[in-house]
Amino acid sequence: WLLIFLLIAVAAIHRYIRDSYKVDGFRDKHVFITGCDSGFGNLLAKQLDGKGFQVIAACLTEKGAADLTAATSPRLKTLLLNVTDSESIRKAVEFVSTEVGGEVRRAAGLWGLVNNAGRSIPIGPTDWMEMEDFTKVLDVNLIGLIDVTLQFIPLLKKARGRVVNVASILGRLNLVGGGYCPSKWGVEAFSDSLRKDMSHFGVKVSIIEPGFFKTAVTSVDLINADMRRLWTRLPQHVKNAYGNTYLEDYTKVQDFSMRMLCSADLSQVTRCMEHALTARFPRTRYGAGWDAKLFWIPLSYLPSFVADFVVKTLLPLYKLFWPLR
């Protein structure tokens, strides 16, 4: 046991020392972040701006861009970006290439790309969904992320830079129906492929796997409103199968689960993002949040029947399904 303890201690010390090495020249490095209207992207933009990075923050709305500009230094630049529109992404690439030094083929390069833009709804029971409900989420969380990455790769290769992709613990465990979980599993797979392919060019790829945090993605009001939309369009025979009180019971339990699970400390996630951009040896994966590190990620390594049992036991949301079986 003593030998095992010593090996664990040595490994922990080695990891701590390795994590502490930083790259230099922050003020000369450009970082492009998507999804900066609020949440993780907004906080990361402010955080990196405070460290001296040349931050280019992409927002979906003009208000989001204006609010961020007002809260940061003149060094930070904003632009409007819709990650589901390839032409919008192309214009963003042109803007960024100008900021970093000219046309794409002559630019100094982009140090960091943080793919943070995302959406969660529609979520709910799978048989409440139509194909469009899946594509709405997949187009943003996965296809948009891939499109942004592919168009920015030339600039990233030129700088031998970093790609930071925001996945989720729901890219390891499926807890809800709809497009969110499939999209995050896709982000995990794409990022693994990208990491291996880009290693030849010195580009490092990291995956952020947040647990549950209070952001627009986990807004109970938005989720419940969309659940009601899904319910109202269901055929009567499906409603009958679930029962007249199911929607009300589901939303009440979901409110309770979100209040219990979600942390307001978004810096637990943005610290991981910052480390991926500034560390000399960035990690491949970052579990962000104590719930992710100590519960969800370890649970994802267990056999499926064990993980299913634990989730059903601990999350009251799943107990609603038991009478239906």
C-alpha cells in the first residue's frame, strides 16, 4: 500500500509541475471565441482580455456584442457570427485574418479557437421529437462547430495554435432525449480525430467537459417553455400513453433537478479553457466542475447497466418513467 501511495503521490506531483508550465507572449496571441453573448464564452472573453490576450469575441446578437465591448478593454474586438451559416463563418475568418496580420495565406496565424457556441433545446422524451428538433441542435453544437473549425484550420496551423472544443458530461452519459446528447458525443469524436490529425502540424486540441452550470443552456424557463410546445403538438394517443399530469410532473421534477445540480461558478469551466490555451502541455480532456470530476465522469466508465441504475436512482426525473414500463 505504501508503494501504491508513493506512486500516486509522484504522479500527482508530476502532473502539477507539468500543468504549471505556461507559454509566453500572451499579448501577441489572438484567440477567437464563439458564443460570447453570455455564459462561458462571455466570461472567458473577459478573463483572457484581462490577461492581455488579443481576444476576438463572436456574438450572435448585437446587444451581446455591445454589452461585452462595454465591459472590456479597447483591445477586445467583437463580431456577429451565426455558426449555422457558412457565409457568416467565412466573413469571420476574413475579419480574424486581417486582425492577425493580413490575408489567410500570409497571416501570422491564430493562436486559439474556442468553440463554445451551443444550444440545448429542444430536449425531452425521444418520442416527442421530430427530425427538425434534432437538426436544430446538431446544426449549432456539432455541424456548426465542425464548419468553424475547418474554416479556421489554416490560421491555426500557421500559428501552431490551440483548438478548445466545449463538449459536456452529456457527451459521456445520456441523461436527456433530443439532439443535445448526440451533438456532444459527436463533439467528443470529432475532437479526438482532429487532435490526431493536427498533431503533425503542432496544433493541440482540448475538450472541455462541463458538469451542470447555470447558463442559458440550462435555463429552466426556456427548457420548460419548449417542453410545453412539444407537448401541445403531440398526437392525443401519445399524450394518453404518458398521462394528463405527466408534463406538469416532468417540469416540476426538472426544476428540482436543475436547482440541485447547477453551479453558478462558471469560472470552474473558464479556468479549464484558459489552461488549455496557456499551458505548455494542455490536457486532452478537462472535467469542469466537481460534479463532473467526482461523479459523472467516473460514472461514465462503469458498465451501462450500472450507470443506468445509478442515474435512475439518484435523478427523480427518471422515476417518472417507471410507471410507464
